[in-house]
Amino acid sequence: MKLDRRTFIKGAGAGTASCALATILPGSLAALEPTELNGSATSVASICEMCSTRCPISARIVNGKNVSILGNEKAKAFGGAVCARGGAGHSQLYDKQRIVKPLKRVGERGEGQWQEIEWDEAYRIIADNLNRIKQQHGPEAVAFSSKSGSLSNHLFHLAQAFGTPNTFTHASTCPAGYVIAAKAMFGGKIKRDLANSKYIINFGHNLYEGINMSETRGMMHAQMEKGAKLVVFEPRFSIVADKADEWYAIKPGTDVAVALAMCHVLIEDNLYDKAFVAQYVSGFEQFANEVKAYTPEWAESISDVPAEDIRRITHEYAAAAPHACVDFGHRSSFTTEEFEMRRALYAANVLIGNIERKGGLYFGNKAASYNKFAGETVAPVLAKPGVKDMPKPTAKRIDMVDEQYALMWSSGGIYQTILDATLTATPYQLQAWVMCRTNPMQTMTDRARIVDTLKKLDFVVCCDIYISESAAYADIFLPESTYLERDEEIADKSGKTPAYYVRQQVVEPIGDTRPSWQIWKEVGASLGLGQYFPWENMDTLQMFQVGSDIALLNKIKQDGFVSFGKPLMLRERAMVQQFVASYANAKTPDEDGTYASSLKFKTPSGKIELSSDKVEAMAPGRGVIRYREVTMKKADELFFIQGKVAVHTNAGTQNVPMLANLMSDNGIWIHPLTAGLLNIRSGDKVRLYNDTGSEEGHALVTPGIRPDTVFAYMGFGSKNKELARATGKGVHCGNLLPHITSPVTGMNLHTTGVKIAKI
């Protein structure tokens, strides 16, 4: 097939006038000379990347002109399906606003003036600038950031070779709250077994809009096939609230009060699992003493959730134990007390003893530990590539200004400290920022500070698919191949069984794009660091991972998703019996037929810690989980909250043609009582404003929101004129959120106060 401008105008996603380009961007697909599209006409097993879940897929070229993207039927938990975003991957591939040539900025930062250059020139400019900064200010003066997950380790490998300790994921803007709380209590991340739950309590984790295919399908299965009860505490009537048996419009930021009141009822009404607590829990006495005061009546006065309902729900939850779950959530942060909120949610699970039980919480089974239980090699253990004599950064990280954030330093870092280090030299001055597949203009808070940061820096590099709102301020733009155009290492996807999957190229790269693993390897060579990138290509890395086991590699590539062994939860007798029957040399079970005695936790006490001496040393006064009152708005303001929508991924897909056509704006939810007082009707233009910023949008009057609260879906309102579909449509949430960092977790705050006025 020949791709030319006429083809793109007629092609996928170009259809509406609102998507038309006023001018053709240099380096964009629209500016590409006619070229041929090549790829596989037979199905290729791969991995989606239209969101961070990264579901297994099966994709192929159809009739030489389009791409079919389906779910991988081998991945049973994902249902062999994709969501709306996953199905729109071909629309991103063909998008005429994609950048497919390296670019150099020729105007002022953010002005949108670019010049196409070749890769060699881009690498030379990057090397000259980064080596100059390194010589003048030290390697630590350069920060490297990437969306966590796929290929991010290649950028961080480059950062380590360069000598800087300052590497950051997006964690402090999204998932770090529940991760850090789990590290403090359990010693590491833990998973939800929603599919087998009989009773699910949800505090705003909207799996029916912020879709994670396996967990979303699991909760659907629990509700529809097993009759599980779902109770939702959330300030707005979201999709998950709509599908719940009970919905409570909780006051924003007070989730922790309800969770602690539930723990109070579990303990005071003698509903908790005493045997489990005695064997596996440390700090119970301190926690029990703390929650004595947190009665349902106290929680009602704070949260607006009726005390009798808190008490009844807790009794129902305990009656369903251990096959019940309080969902610990995902995207944060509802309150500056994020750490205590997530710990309180975990505590409500711990008290009913649902750890390693069906319908509760469990730890994933990696190959090495699974094989030890089996007494044989059931699942292959992949090798981790390492490089001899890798440099070790000598400077401290810029987020090491406060010991209370110690758990974050190895968990993605406190991303927003890049702003502090650049604008106020805290703790020292940053000079450059290298970012990959991250858009801090949308995901961090206080957009104006991010603009000031990007303008002040000496040098900025961005690697992405589009010129995002943040990439518009780069000096050099490096075009990455889309997920359909690249190969990657084998990735671990273990759950109750060890499992691996792999991303494989479906389509030959369009234009002059490259996978980011190759880009950072070549940047390393330009910096004079080539010795730290000894692998030749992705085939070399994959072969190293499997220990040259070609049969294993072919199996993983052929199936795309490979699971090994029998499902195992250490405290589920039936699972353990089936496991032991399958492996002759399996570890002998305990007297009760389980592996309960083998359940260990990587905490200082070796137990689940409801009170932590380590946390107390890091952040005095925070050892035990407790409630602290917070103020998130002024008396004359409304709460402003945000959330995800099913057809977009945060701020990453608003410019994908097919998805932009489905939703290109984010109406502001406002309650009829509040709207009536302000003479606002649905569709009216309104202004949201506070001390941080001001945004204009349109009102959506609905009873599905508290009268003291307004809501908008995140990721809209881009100020970048180069992305025509996403620019100026809707409210830019980050322009209204203050620069506040939550204790211990280091999270950005995503709840604030605003005023609203009709325009």
C-alpha cells in the first residue's frame, strides 16, 4: 500500500473537520513522502500499550492497509479481548500528527517552531550538551524520567552509565500511594483476587472506567456470575458506583475516616480473625488502641456516611470473610493523608485474614519461589541482563531532602522534585531533563511551575510519539516507534502462576522512527558510553533472558502469553492439595493442608505491620495508622476532583483520532442545587478558578455529584497548538491543582478547592 497525504486524509481517524490540521507539522506523518506499509498478514502475538495495563494482544495487517487488533486468547484472565483504547491502536499508528523524523527546535521553547534533522545530528547535539553540562555541573545536574514499565529501564540504564542518580517514573503522580503503603505493611506489592470475592468494598477505584482488563473482568465475573455484593464510597456517581449494590457519596478526602471506622467495628465487635492476627501481624495492640476512638458515629460526622450503614456494611463484610476484599485502589491522591488512607484500607483486609485466600489479597508467584515449592523447575527463571563495572552515582538524589520519603527513592522517586531542583536549586541546581513517554504538563500539578521549569532548564530532550504538551518545550525531539512497530524483552506477568509475555513487531516502522531501547543505546554511544551497552539488538537480549533456550523463546513468541503450573495461594487448602498432587517433590504441606507457615513478609518484623518502627523513624508520629484532619479547600470553594474515563488513558490518548472522535472534551459535573444557585445550566460556559490557575469549560448539571463538589475527567484542555484534536478542549486539571506533596508517599495532591462562575 502507498501512503500519501490523500491516503491519510481519507484514512483511519482523519474523518472529522475538528481533526483537520491547520498546518502540516515538520517531521509528521502528514509531511512524509509516499512510502510502503509492510507488516505481517498473519497474526502476531504481542502486547498492547494504549494504557499501562499492557494487555496481551494478537494483531495482523488486513488487506495491506489496516491493522486488526484482538485480545490474545491464551491470556485467559484478560478474556481474549481488548478495550476501546486497545482497539484504537491502529488509529495511533496511522495518525498524521505522529512525528516520524527527529526534530530540532528553531524558535522559542513552546513556540512550535521545528526543523527536521537526521538521527546523527540529533545524537551529536544531545551528546555535546549533556557532556558539557556533566563537565561543568556534574552528571547529577541531569534528570531522566520515563513512564514506568515497558522499556523504561533502558533510559535508566543510560542515566546510570552517565552517572546521575536522578531517575524518575510517573509513580508520584499516579500509583505510588498504594505501593508505598504495601511496602510499609507487607514488605512489597500485593494483588487483588476480585474474581473470587463475595463482598467487595470500593473507595473510588473505578475499574469500569479506569479499565484494567483482567481486574475489570474479574470484578464483572464476581458480580455477574457469583453474586458478589459491591459497595462503593465515592463523591460522584461513577460507572462503578452505577453498577454497585450500594453507593455512598462520601465527602472528598474522608475515605480514611470510614476505613478506620470499619477497623474499629471489626475489632470492637469481635469480628476480626484472631488466629491470623496472632500469627502474622505486628503492632495490633497499638493499632487497636488507636482506632478505639474512631467510631462509626465519629466517621459519619466527617464523611457524611451514616454510622448505621458503616456498622452494617462492616458486619456483612466480616460475614463473607475471608472471601471478601476492601479494594486498596490505584490512582491517587485523594488527600495529603494518602499514606494513612491506603494503610487503613489494607488494614481492613488484614483484620479479616484474607491474605493468600480466594477473593482476598495475594502475592504473585514468580518462577523462582514457585519452583521451590514444587521441588522442580516448573517455570523457567529468566536471566536479568547486567553489565560489568557499571558506574555508581556518587551524588544524592534530588528527592533525598527528607528522610520520610525513603520508601519512594527506589520506587520511582518523587517526580515533582525536578521542579524544585530547577526553580529553587533544592537541594542543588538541575540543568537538563531527558524525558521519555511522559507528559508532566498534564500529570504533575501546577502547570505554570512546569512551564517555568522547562523554560529555565539549559537543555531538554523528549522521546515520544507525539509532540505532547511537554514535548513542545524540548530542544530535541526523538520519535519513538509505536508499540505495533517494535520488539521488546520478555516481561514477567505472574499472578497465581508464573507467566511471561512478549511484545513483537507487527508493522515495519513508518517513517524514520526507532524503538526507545535502540535510541538510548545509540545516545549512549554518542556520549562515549558505548561499553555499557554490549548487546547488539533485541534478539540478543531475549536470547540472554532465556539462557539460549531457543525452544522456550519460540514458545513465548508463538503464544505471546505463557503460563506455567497450577494456581497457588498459600492458605487455600484445595489449591495446595492440587499443587502437591501435581509435583512429586512438592514441599510437604502443614498439618492443616496449606502452606500457611511459609507465608513470610519482607518487613523488619517479618510480619504484617499495623504499626511500624521503620516508618516511625522515617516520619515521627506516623508509625501507627491514624487519622489527621486536613484542609483541602477554602470555606467559599467547592471540592474539585478528577478521574479516568474508559476511552482515554490519563493524558496519553486524547489526540488519537478514533478516541478523540469518541470523546474530545471533559464537561464539568455540577449538582443541580449548586448550579441553580449560580444560574448555571448544562452546556453553559463556565470558569473554574483558584489561587493556582483558571480554566474554562462547559457545565454538565447532574445529581450524580455532591453539591459541594465539581468533577472533570483528567487529560484534557491541552495548551499545545500542535495537537489540533486535543488543544483547548475542556478543562486542564493540572492548571488548577496546587504544588503540594503528600507525606511519606511523595504524591502529588489531586483534590483541591475551586470557585465556579458562569461566563
